[in-house]
Amino acid sequence: MNQESESELLTILREQNELLKDQIEATKNWRVRFGMGVAQGFGTMIGATVVMSLLIYMLNLATNFDPLKPYASRIVEELETRPGRAVNPPAASP
């Protein structure tokens, strides 16, 4: 290895060390950690909602396919209700 390539590698290594040091300092701040946790929880919630919505949509499409209709209908019904309580309960009659 020549002198020039070694100095380039050392420069890159020093820059990376500075970036790493800045990240470590930022994560020591409780506000940053709290914000990161909130963002992660929100992202997880949105992701799970999207995945479940797509699953229910695809199963609704499968109810149009006769061989899968009874199975898909039952799964969709189970996913759309909570144990013992409907997600969209019927309106109370006067």
C-alpha cells in the first residue's frame, strides 16, 4: 500500500468515527430516544394497519372464487369482528 492510499483511508476512517461519535451523543439525549420510540411505534401501527387492510381486501376478492368462498368468508368475518363484539355494531333502534 502506498502512502497516498493510506492517508485517504485514514481520512475516511476519521470522518466515520466523527459521524459515529455524533450518533452516540444524540442517542444519549432522552428527548431524541423518546422521539425515536414514538416514531417507531407509529410506523409499526401504520404498517400493521396496511398489512391487515390488504389481507382483508384480498380475502374479500377470494370470496368471489367459488371453491374458496366458504373459507374466505369465514376468515373475513373473523378478522372484521372482535371476540364477542362487532367492530361496527348495529345502530340502536328507537
